[in-house]
Amino acid sequence: MKRIQITEHIVQFEQEGQQMPCCLTAYTGNDGLVLIDSGQSTRTEELEQGVQELGFQAPRFIINTHASLANVGGNGAFGTSPTILAHRGTRTMMQSPSHLLAELGADALPDVEIDGPVTLHRDEEEIRILPLSGSHSPTDLVVHFVHAGVACVGDIYGGRFFPFPTFGGHATEFSRVLTELRELLPSNTKLLYGHQSGVGSLQDFQEILDMMEETVPIVKQGVAAGKDRDTLIAEGLPERWEHLSRPGATAAGWIYVLYNDFTDQGFEQPDQLVPLYEGWKAGGGDGAVARIREEIAENAEIDPQFERAFLRFGYWLLRDKQSPSNAAKVFRLWAETFPASWNAYDSLAEAHVALGQTALAIEHYRKSLELNPENENGKTELAKLGMS
Ligand SMILES: [Zn+2]
């Protein structure tokens, strides 16, 4: 992990992520180490090493800024040694099969759940933990090192990019949360973000607040006028916000999550992951596929939002479980169920690359590009495979 010294006692770790880096923070002093977020479950070895390099065997406390695979994945790496603090509701989320966090086991669960401000005293430092949920996720909190003048905001603010909610989060809540946070913290506070290393400031928020002030009503009015999601995405947003796009946080994605909020669909339907997860528990990738085939046979029409479940579950198998053969089975069923989905073929191709099956990877990347000639990832990956 890359290590960045923020103040005398505060260090930021940067883990390599899939689409974006994942950042953790460590506070060290005579009273021990406090870790803010524990990173990805596939990177616990480098986390242990990072903690040792700071002169500790294990953190005394871990504080999770929210419950997601990139933030709580290393919670169990130190056994029962650390006391883990998180927002109320985190335990339930982590135990339910619908969030793919249950695999992390009992050691990863928070010991203390909070739903009001809490102060932790370490040496001379006063660590204020401020629950501020609803936008990125239902379990967001901010960790403010009062004397150092530093705050970890998790994914409430993702940098100069379109904001992105995760399970149970609400795009329409970002304005409220960012405005509240700006009032809660002193204006010169140094901010540490969940997916961008280095130091930011509360003044950074203004551009995103301006963007939301203009774009939220556009989508709201479109929904009121009876436009569907694809139409709104095709119409797009004013050009001048285009620079806020990056992989994983695009203008189309922003319209998508706003549309879901205004039509009461939420960001994703975590419950759709349950049959996939239960099928996989019972019989691996084949089990997951069999369960979904049953569901499809029982229902005349499959919910288009189920694409998200295939995507999330398949990538969980590919990346978190390091099982490309099972991922390929899930992605193949995705492509079969949604034959017009370029994203399904792109993902299937990626699983074949991981399996070393180059010919199949090329075939599926080509299919994906046929369905969507603008799939830049497909072009890049084909070039890497020596094709054009
Ligand atoms: Zn997150």
C-alpha cells in the first residue's frame, strides 16, 4: 500500500482498487493505533503489513465510515483484538446475504454501533465520530480528528466526480449531507476521501453542489413528464458537467441513480442478490445458475434491474472470491438472459481473460462492441489481446 503522511500522527494508506483506489487512514500514538476503514477483503495481507510498519501488531480500534466491500473487508484480519465501531445497522447489513458481506465472518462485525455523535479520546487527540447517513449509504459516518484538523468522510464525497450511492443510499440526499457536513466541520479542515488519496477541503464541495442544483431538477422534471430512464440517459446533462465523469461515476450513472430515487426504486435491489448467493452457497457457480434458472422459469418477465445483480455478484466471484470459472458461469447466464446487454459480454470476456481463454475472450469482446461500438474498455482489452 502507498503511504502518505498527513500529519505527525495521521497516515493515509492507498490500496489499489478495481476502478478507483481505496483509501484507509491510521492514527497512531502512545495509546495505540486507530484505523479508519479496513479496505478490501482480498488485501488483508498488505493491511497487516502496513499496520506492522507503523510499529503495531493490531489496531486498538477500527472505525468503519460505512459498510461496503471496500471498507470493512479487512475488519476480521486482526481477529478479536480491535474494538470495531460502526453506524447502527451495520451488523444487520453485514450478516444478511443480500450485501455479500456475510462471508467476512463474526470477527469482522462491529462491536459497537452508534447512532449519535461519539467522542473517542486517544492521547491528546479528540476523535469525533459523526453519523451522517442517507446519501452514499445508510451507514455513513464521518471521523473528525479535532486537534489535528483532519476528517475522514468516507464516500460521502468522492472527489470532483459525479457522486455515487451504494446499496440503500440515495442520490437525492447528497446535497443535504454535504451542506450539513460543511456546517459541522471548521472551514479549514483537511478532508480525506474514500476513493481518492491526498487532502481535500470543504470548499471542494461547491462544484458538486452547483452540479446537483442544476441536474437534479432536470431528471425530476423528466420523470414527472413520463420519460423513461433510457430516454433521460440519451438526453444527457449539460455539456459543462461532462468533466465530472470517470469510470464508475459517469453522467449516465448519475441520471440512473436519480431516476431510481424519483421512481422509488432505490439504487439497487440488494434482495436480488439473495438467490444468487444462496444458490452459490448450496452448489457453487452451477448452484447459483440453477437457482436463477428456476426463478426465470417461474416468472414470465425478469426485472431489468436484475442486470445489476448479475454484475455485482459475478464481479464478487471474480474479484473477491478469485473464482473466474464461477464468475464466467454467472456472466454467461447474464448474457443469455439479457442478450442485448453489451456489458454482460464485456464482463464475460473479462472472466475468460482471467481463465486464460483468449479466443473466447476475443469473441465476447467483439460481441460486446457489436452491441455497443462505444465500449472503450472493450477496445482497450482487445488491443491488449493483440486484436483490433
Ligand atoms: Zn462506498
